[in-house]
Amino acid sequence: MNILISNDDGYRAPGILALYEAFKSLGHVEVVAPELNNSAKSNALTLNSPLYVHQGNPAFRYVNGTPADCVHIALTGLLDFRPDLIISGINNGANMGDDTIYSGTVGAAMEGYLMGIPSIAFSQVEKGWEYVDVAAQRARALVDALMQKGLIGHFSDEETLDGQQPWLLNVNIPNLPMTEQKGFKICRLGRRHAAEKVITQINPRGETMYWIGAAGPAKDESEGTDFFATAQGFTSITPLQIDLTNYTAMAPWAENFINTF
Ligand code: MN
């Protein structure tokens, strides 16, 4: 079992250290992660400046780039093996609902999925790393179960497992002690309200600085969502896809717009 670990909080973050500790006994495990915090970088790739790879401890390499950069260069030339699984995280805070659009944690996993490898993004619901070791054990339990079900295997770019494409999972784990953790639940993504207002301050030179405000509160946190499940103490699992096409909108657009000119 070959596993690549990345994240968006940087290679020194407690979440990735906990993930590595929980998975290192599972096989050949290597970390390629951003040098610095790259949260909310989504799938960004660095195209206009060089990337450098440095060695931390033997299994840890860090890159002056984004989460997607890390996975991209790992898979396209850095690693001398093809991972069977890519795991990203554990993120410092939830990636639920529309967070997944911005998340670098999801971006790293999505890059692996785009390269044809089963990939999982792990996040803790609350920031601050409380019970991060418990979260890492929950992550390991999920992967052990996936392996037992035969859902992790050797994929080439073309191959599929049981006729299915490699999969991408988004997982959010509540910050709870092991005794209070409920089971796993398959969930859809909820929705958040629009983000909070941008924060402005004056810098020492008298110029206005703009700071992106916090994500909005949950708007759709009804039963079946990741928000709902994690609030009950469950770990939410959402299978993600990449095709953003709004298929149900195609016919109305064709009918009411294209055909009218
Ligand atoms: Mn992050």
C-alpha cells in the first residue's frame, strides 16, 4: 500500500503530523505538503514562478507552492512510485457545503482524483486541533474499512475498479473524544450564507488594507447534510464529483435563449 499525504495548512501543521502517525504503519507513506499555510487555495497551480522541494524529516517533503502543486509534482515526477491512495488534511476547521469550492485540502485530494487515484480530504469541524489524534484514528478506521471492501487498489490512468472511476471523498470529523464519536454517515453538502463583510484597516502608511471576512453561517443544514450529521457527532462522508455542468439547466437555456436568436 503506497500512500501520499498532503494538506493545505502546511507541512508543520498538527493535522498532517497526526495523519502521518496514524497511517505510517499501513504501508509506504510519504508526505509532500506546502511549506506555508495555503488554506483556501482550491486547485490553484503555480505557473509563473519556480517550485522548490525541500526535505524535512525522511518522509516529509515540503514545497513553496499550493496543495495542488504538491500533489501534481509528486505524481508527475517527484515520487518514484504511484500512490494507491491520496489523503489530504487533517484540515484545521470544517470543509462543508460551499467550503469545498475554496478548500485547498479538497484541492489536493481533487488533484489526486484527477490523476486517477482514489483520494480523501479530511477536516476537523472546529478549528484549534482539539482531539486531532482522535480524528486521525477515525480517518485510519475509514481507510481500513475501504480497504476491506476492496475499494482501494491499483488504478492506472485508464483502469477502473468494478467498472467505476476512482473516487473522491470529502470527510468532516467532529472534535470529540473517541467515546463520543458516532458512526460514519454519507451526506450531501449543505450550503452557507454569503460570506461576512470584508474587513478594512488602515496600515501604518495610511493605506487601506482589505482582509477577506469569515465564511457565512450554515444556510442549508437540514437532515442529510454534512452540517447536520457532524452536529449530531457523526463523521460526514460526501462523495464529490468535478463536472460542474448544470445538466437540468441545459434544456431551458437552449430553448429560451439560444433558439430565440
Ligand atoms: Mn486549511
